[in-house]
Amino acid sequence: MRPRHVLLATLIAAIWGFNFVPIKIALDDFPPILLAALRFTAAALPAVFFVRRPPVPARWLALVGVPLGVGQFALLFIAMRMGMPAGLSSVVLQVQAIFTALFAALLLRERPGPRQAAGMVVAFTGVALLGVAQAGGGSPVPAFLLCLAGAASWGLSNVAMRRMNMRAAAREPVDAFGFMVWMSLVPPVPLFALSLIFEGPGAVPDAVEHASLPGIASLAYIAYLSTLVGFGAWGWLMRRYEASTVAMYSLLVPPFGLVSAAVCLGEHVDATRLLGAALIITGVAAGSVRPAARRAAGPDPVLGSGPATAPVQR
């Protein structure tokens, strides 16, 4: 990659890593499910009126949008509202790469290789270590499990994206930015409905009444800078370089997330959690890097799907 493109990829990782700080701040003003609904509404509007609809059937927008928006982000926001630290959330979500490989094996018959299998073992060892640390440190274990479930939902949406790209390969390529904008139309309806059921009819007026400038600014960061700017730039890099080359920069998201949470939110990470985080990052890296011979042969079954490799939280 050219030096300025390396800088761009690093900047995107920093934007996505810092994203967990605005999420934590916004959760002080908005209930978690409502925040997820507002995030996708803001990402879709008014951009959808200026961005061309991707040439894919509407069902693919739903098959990606429901597990991504209703699954990943709603579960992540609930977990963080329950006490899951912002920095550790940025780490646990990276297990999506392992879930993606598992779901691809089950649903697409894409068998993981020895390197991926070893990476899975290492990463899930790190997850188990974090789980033990959560239980032993008095942190809410349900919050940790919900964050892990959010990573699994992200993996499911990645596989749906991969399947869509496989079917669209012979036709016009799917633009990642345009797909993200139009896909963002899907989650708000079920999310607003779930917010009405679980957070009550007073959630919206209460949020409007008590919304603060930091909360609104955080929502804007999540919806526009992290989602539209970050994802658009990431898709631009994906079109110019091998997916596996660009995807490696997503491993910078957890370090940026841990550091920004420590500096801005005063979060402390002990040695056990640091070890668990290191194992997760190592496992994901081991499962993501492909030998040169396989890169020459073509895109990786999982990594070659473009947006599936991008940390959409961002």
C-alpha cells in the first residue's frame, strides 16, 4: 500500500477504535435499543436520497441489515449499558472474524484451513479468559455474553454479505458505501418496535427532553464519521488492494479502543484482561493472514468478501 493509503487505513482504525467512547457517552442520554435505531436512521437519512441503490434484491438488504443492525448493534449497546467496558467491547467484537469462519463452514461449506482453526482456538481461549476475569472481577457476566452474541450476529451478517457478493460476482460489483447507506434503512423499523416494547413509549420523548450536547455529538460521530466516512473510505481501499491486506489494519481497532477508553473514560484493564485481549487479537490475526500462494490464487472465501472484513462498528 502507498504511504498515504497506509495512513488512511490507520486513521479509519483510529476512528473505529475511538467509536466506543462516543457510544458510552451516548448511552447516558439514550436507551440502548433506541440509540441503535437512531444510529441507522441518521446513517440512512438523508444520504439515501443522494446515493444510488445497489443492484441487489431487497432481501439481501434485509439478510445483512437484520443481524447487523438488530443483532450486533442492539446487543452491543445493551451490553455496554449493562456495564461492559468500552475498551474490552472493542476487543470482544473482533471475535466476529472467528464466528464468520464458523458460519461460513456451516452455511457455505467453506472449510477453515489449519491456520484458521488454530486462530479460532487461540481467540476463544482469550474469550474464555476474559469471561473468567469478568466473573472474578465483579463485572456483569451477562453484559460480556451479550457482547459476544453481538460478535456472533456480526459474523452472521458477514456470511450473508459473502453470499450476496458470490451471487453478484457475475454482474455489476456491489459498492460497499452505497450498500451500507441503503442497508441502514432496514434496522430502524424493528429497532423502534423493540424499543417501544422493551423501553416503553416514553423512551423517545424522554430522550428528546434529556438529550445533551455531548450525547447528540456522540450520536453524530457514530452515524456519520464512524459509519459513512469510515465505511466509505474502507470500501475505497478495498477496491484498490487485496482484502486481506486492508483487513489487517482492522486489528488496530482494539488497541485504539483500549487506549481511548483508558484516556477518555478512565477505564482500567488488569493483566488478566490484557492477556485475554492479546490472545483474541493474535487469534484473529492468525486466522486472517493467508499464505502468499493462496493470495495469488484469489480472494479468501471469507476475507475476500470486502465488507465482511470491515469492522462495521464502528
